[in-house]
Amino acid sequence: MKVGIVGLGLIGASLGLDLRRLGYGVVGVARRQDTCRQAVAAGVVDSGSTDFEGLKAVDCVFVCTPIAAIAPTVAAIAPYLSPETVVTDVGSVKQAVVQSASHHWPRFVGGHPMAGKTQAGLAAAEPGLFAGRAYVITPLDQTPKDAVAQVAAIATDLKAEVHHCSPEAHDRAVAWISHLPVMISSSLIQACLREPDQAVATLAQQFASSGFRDTSRVGGGNPELGLMMARYNQLEVLRSLHHYRQQIDQLTTLISNEDWTALSQWLEQTQQARPNFVPPEAPSPQ
Ligand code: NAP
């Protein structure tokens, strides 16, 4: 099978590395010739181009641009594709993207591999990024079943765990476990920057270890990604932030009232609940 990848950044290039290793033919499209050359040299694509001509011969196109550019890219490539070509994307928000992109291409299938890194760009690409991670596919009622099956088959080849749900359910679920964490994590870093005593601020930076590394990681990532999450999933991000603020208020009250029993129950509940979201890991030093 031959695939096209438009946007050779972290996700697009990581896909290319895996798909080529699996024996797919990979045609890359980037905005700059220099990116195409780098992608070929890094083994990310078989061939790269700054125009869409090469997409004529592919079975499936992955649009891996920033969220704002996904639907316009689908519109731009549509005249070059054969009618049977499946187009999918990897955007972190689905409702706005899927509605608009499906309008431009009826065989569009929304997708979101739940895998990423703090770094962006082609140089950060790594093989096996999607293995063992959820890969969410978000068809509309009218999305052709064979197109959905094709994207699911490729995701399965990547050793990802395939899930299907509506774009709305996706956006609500990822607000909790992906978009809200970015907002909380960035707020944590912002709060630390508010320490008025410079000597204490410096000590905090020197003392920061694994606990801070874990909790600040997504807040210290690609700013464009967080901005797009907030802009394109605004309602769900606001809803989750509202609930989160209620929890912060409750926590503040417990500590102010020195209600150590209730605080202990609160922390026991979160300790028990965490494995429902992420598998237990080996204990690490705080
Ligand atoms: P990235 O590393 O910044 O790569 C984005 C790529 O898109 C770059 O190659 C860039 O090309 C290209 N691009 C930027 N603006 C464009 C435009 N207007 N038109 C065409 N191409 C454009 O970002 P990424 O992390 O791979 O994210 C790409 C997509 O994956 C996003 O939709 C994001 O929501 C989704 N996603 C990200 C993660 C994550 O954790 N990073 C996880 C899952 C899904 P140039 O090299 O020319 O600038």
C-alpha cells in the first residue's frame, strides 16, 4: 500500500518511519524543499515534494499539519486525489476538524494517535511512537465503512490500540486527560514563576526533580499545540477547567480547615483511581 503524509513534523515523520519499516511506500509533502530533503535523508519518506502531484497515486493520505491547517489542507489536496483515496488526519481535536474536512472529502476519516513528545519537528521523530498507545478513530454516520476499516488496519499495523467513538465523545474525553493537563501543567509553571523571593525561586529550580518533571512536562511542550487545543476544543476545555477549579477550591478549604481526615480520604481516593487511567508503574523517588 502507498500512503501520503502531508506535514513532516513530529507526528508525520514518526508515522513515516514506522510505515516505511512496515513496507508501505511513503510519499511526503512539506512546505519547504529543505524539509523534504531531510525527510528522505532520515528515512522518513521514500520521496518528498512541496506540491501535491505525488498524492495522485496513493491509497491513503495522513494530514499531519497543525490543527488549524488540517481542513484547508484537505480542501487543497482534494483536486489531486483519485476518488477511492482515503484521507485521515492526526489532529488532537476532532469535532471541528471532522465536520469541515468531511465536507471537502467524503472519504475523510478523523483519527488521533494518543502519542506525543515535548519536542516538535522532524528531528524529534522516533520509531515505534504509536505502539501500545490508543489510536482513536472518529467517523461520522455517513463516513464510508471501508475507509474507516482502512485507517484502523494501518493503525493496527502500527501496533496501536484502536478505538472508535464520535468526534464529540473524543473531544470531551481528551479534554480531561490531555487538554486539561496541558492547562494545569502550564499553570503550575506560571505559579512557580510568581515566587517573589529570587533566592527561593533559584532554590526551587535547583531542587526540581522527578515529581516536577512529571507534572510540568506537558505544560512545557509545544505552545502551538496547547493553543490549538484551547481554540478548537474551547467548550470542553472550559468545562473541564471549571470542574478543576471546583476541586482546587475544595482542596483549599480542606487544608485551610486543617481537615486532615478528609484530605487523607481525598488522597486515598486519587491513589486508588489513578490506575484506571494509566497502568501502575514502578515507584520512583519524589
Ligand atoms: P510539528 O512537529 O510542529 O509538525 C507540524 C508540521 O506541519 C510541520 O512539518 C510543519 O511544516 C507543518 N505545517 C505547519 N503549518 C502548516 C501549514 N499551515 N500548512 C501545511 N503544513 C504546515 O507538530 P506535531 O506535534 O507533529 O503535530 C501535528 C499534528 O499532530 C497536530 O494536528 C496535532 O494536534 C497532532 N498531534 C500531536 C501530538 C503531540 O503530542 N505532538 C500528539 C497527537 C497528535 P514546516 O516544517 O514547514 O514548518
